[in-house]
Amino acid sequence: MQAGGTPAERLAIAEVVLHHAEAAGATEAEVLVMAEDAALTRFANSEIHQNVAETNVRVSLRFVRGKRVGVATTGRTDPEALGRLAETAGRISDLVEETADWTGLPEPGPIHLVAGAFAERTAAFSPELRAEGVRAVIAAADAAGVTAYGSFATAVETVAIASSRGIRAAEARTASQLITVSMGPENGTGYAEAAAVDASTIDAGALGREAAETARRSAGPVALEPGDYPVVLAEYAVTDILDMLGYLGFSALAVEEGRSFYEPGRRIGSDLVSIRDDAGDPAGLAASFDYEGVASEPVTLVDGGVCRDVVWDSATAARAGRRSTGHGLPAPNPYGPFPLHAQMAAGTTPRAELVRGIKRGLFVTRFHYTNPVHPKLAVITGMTRDGTFLVQDGEIVGPVRNLRYTMSYLDALAAVEAVSSERRLLKGFLGAVLVPAVRLGSWRFTGTTGSD
């Protein structure tokens, strides 16, 4: 599926643009080439209804003249377009104000390409193979008497970076994701998802059975009074916690601007909570370097419930007198660095045993429509979705209607009582996450959603 070109071919494009930028008078320049070959099979009403594929290339130039920084981007790679890109970025740099705290582009450093970032089987994955996975999902739904919806996606991303400082980095990465929602009688719904570098390792049939069984069991939900309940959060719900905390607080820019909950040495979770970002772990969607061409380092964010560090890009690191941890995003980037490969450490409790510790509480499959209420306190509001169940005396006894919550995710970490020994690789809105399921002593539900 690699019609978008090899890493060497993409790096050659970056070299051409870099040459144009230097000829146009750039004192510094950085070229980022991102190419993606993506394919998607969608299904609804237990039938495949769409199969699409696309190839995109984005060439971005950060053109620096003194302390003036101009950024321009094109989707073309012909010689004329690449030359014009340098001219455009140069003109932009002449028109913008100086960046007073400009510290320069990052210096080159050693980059060791990690193992496990690319799977040839994903790159060669055909529409027929995606359809085979979808058929397994639909067969599970049919067997349970529910209807399946969802998508099966595969992608190859090729990233290449060249800079006037001497950075040269290029890599191909693959990713795949299968998502399914099952819908059944009496408002029963279920959800399942998996991500992988190698699409052939996704067990589509197991995901189909999981979603279908949840939909079957969640039929006929009953109303439950809002309040504080102990909960078991499935991995899909835990993903939202890691995403939100990464977005709101584990960024060096958020700390610099005083809008983060993070303080070195501050306890924000129970002893069972350890979170790190590790782009090099082959258990995740691995990557060797960031979008500035800096090697991605593992960063411990929380260790045994205590804040240890945040992620850094070249700009935030330079201002703080530190070194970038390789978490830079494509320029122009007003958001700062983010943890794009977050992981929560596994525990010692088998997933099936998490509910055993609850006398009366809830099992939550996932959250929906979550939004920050108080970013610095990490207070989030949202709703449960696709399988919320009452737990009594350590057993799931029946479905309940979806509930709205307003909860500090820091309080959630502090309330963790048990962590599953199994983890799942999923995709959040920031990137890949490797997460367990967890049991919490308390979760604050503030209202019903008015629907099932």
C-alpha cells in the first residue's frame, strides 16, 4: 500500500526544499514531509457499505530569517511547487513579527530507529482482508441477534525531516484500528475497539463478540439515581482519562503557562497509578522521533501516584534550560508538546476479578462527549455510553441508563483501588494509548442523560 513513497524518497524531497530555502536567504530552515497511504472499510446495518483509499502528501517548511519564522505547506511535490514553497515561506517570514524568545531549531542528535514501528502485512493489507475481518464482526453480531456498525482502517505514514542544523530523519510507520458498535433490541448497545501496528494481529471475531455480548446484556436498561458510586472502568473509559490528563497537564507548555495541575513531586494518584509516555515500546504504535526530528525518549509522568515529569519539545525545553524529550508537533504549533504514546502500568488483578471488590456500584464501558470544566483541576464532564451496568455483591446484575458525570480526573486517579493485569492498545484523541481496566472507590455521577 506504500504508494506514498519510501522514507528515502521523502527525505530526498525534504533535501530539495531545504536547498531552496537556504538559497532564498533562510538563516535556519526545517522541512517536514508527511505522506500517508490510508484505507478504510466501513460497515453499517451489518453490511459493508464503503471501501475507500487515499494517498496524501504534506510538505511543510519552517523558514527562519533572524528571529522571524514563517511556515508554509503544500500538498504538491513537483519541482515548481517545491521551489514556490520556499518563496512563500520566505515572504511570510518577512511579514510576521519577530519571535522574541526564539531559541533556534533543535540540534541534531542520535536517532536509533526502533523495532516494531512498521509491519509489512499492514502495508499490504487488502480490501478483501479488511472485509474478512468485518465479516467476523458481523457473524458475531448475527449470532447474538444484534446489528453491527463500525470501521476497519489501515495506514502507512512516512515521515521525513531535514534541517539546516543537520537533522536527517526518515521512517515509515504503520497503524490499524478496528472499531465496532453493536445495537440490539430494547436500546441495547455495545462497543469494542483495538489498534495494532500489524493489522493481521487484530482479532476481529473477538471484538465482534465483545460488542455483541455487551449489546445483548445492556437491553432494557433501568434508571438509576445519580450519586457517588464505586466503579469499574473498562479500558475504553480509561483511555479518556489518559487523553484528558495529557492534554490538560502533562505538557511542558501547559506548565509554563500556569494552566497545568502538574507539580514535581505532587501526589495525584494512588500507589497503583503509574503513567509514562514511551514511543519506542513495540507494544504500542512505535515511533523513533518526533515531528522536529528529535529522538523520542520515554518519559515517566506519574510514578506510584506521584508526578515526575512532563513531555518537552525543542522550544519549551530551550526556555527551561532542558533537552527536548522528542515530543514536538508539526510547526506552526501553538499547543506545545503532548504525550502521544501514553501508557498506564498494568496491575496484578485479573480483569474479570475487578468487579468482585464492589458491593454496589457500576461497570462503565466507555465515556462520550467529554469536555473540561476546570482544566487546572482536571474536572471533566461527560456521559457513559454503550454498556453501563449495575454491580451488586461483586456481580454484574443488569443494565442501567446512561449517566452524566462531573468528576476531577485527579480524584479519579486517587481513588484507584485495583488495576487489571491485562492491557489493551487503543487510539485516543492524542495518539496511541496502552491501558488497563481499573476499579475506583468512588465516581461522581451528577445526572441522567434522559435516554438509554
